[in-house]
Amino acid sequence: DDVHVLAAAVAGGAGALLTANTRDFPLRVMAAVGILRRHPDEFLLEIGLSAPEVLRPLIAAHHEAVGSGRSPRTFLRRSGLARLGKWYAP
């Protein structure tokens, strides 16, 4: 259903596509066009582990703005970022 997104990534020479939509971007299709599919949880956790001083304040500010009274861990988990939530608020 997202052929246009993949076409844009190919046309733009993207090396990776950041998406939680694994159904519309199967690994075999992504490999066939030479683009890596990355899940946001994996990508952001990688940033957090390599540069926590950058990511922690960003998460805190975003949680404060839109967290709706949930704990940071719950907020991140409900946003599809469970691994990031465990890292941020063990």
C-alpha cells in the first residue's frame, strides 16, 4: 500500500527507511531495492546508547509536552518505543 513511499526512497537514493510499518515494507522487498528497513525503537535506542546527553533531554521535553500524565516508560511504550522506554526509565 505504500509503494509511493518506497519509490521515493529509491529515487532519493536512501540507504534506509525509518518505519514501524513492517507489513508494507517486508525485508525481502527492501533487500531487493537495497534499502535497509529500520524500526524507530531500534534507531532511537541506538542514538540513546551512543549519545544519551542528546536524547534524554529531548525525550523529557516531549514527555512533558504531551505525556498526558503517564510515566515516561508507559508513554514511550504506548508510542511503540518499548525498548527505548526500558532504556530511558528502567
